[in-house]
Amino acid sequence: MPSAEEIRQRIEAALPGATADVEDWTGGGDHFRATIVAPQFAGLGRIAQHRLVYDVFGAEVGGPIHALSLKTSTP
């Protein structure tokens, strides 16, 4: 299972210029909450913004990453 730090690093690597704050929501290592600020979100609706992030993890969401709650915004 990935750690909150690994998830943060992967988001920031996939979305250059983004900053992500990720926490293990329940302490069990499979439910995470992330706040992400990224220039790539400009002009996109909330669903499209979230898809950009979920695409970083593919099938891991719903598997090793059981839940990933997102709050997204532009700089």
C-alpha cells in the first residue's frame, strides 16, 4: 500500500507545478484525503480536475487505495 507521502510525490510528479497535501484519513493506510492546487486545473470543471488526479493511480483507486477524497483548485 502506498503511503500518504508516496501519493503526494506521485501527484506532484504527474502534475508539474502542483502542490499536494495528502493525509491518511483513517490511519489504516488505504483511505486518503488530498488537497491539490495545480495550474492544470484551470478552465476544467471539478469532475475533470478529479479525473486528472485519479488517472495518476489508475486501478489502484478502489484497490490498494480504497478511497481517495479530493479537494482541487487552481493557484
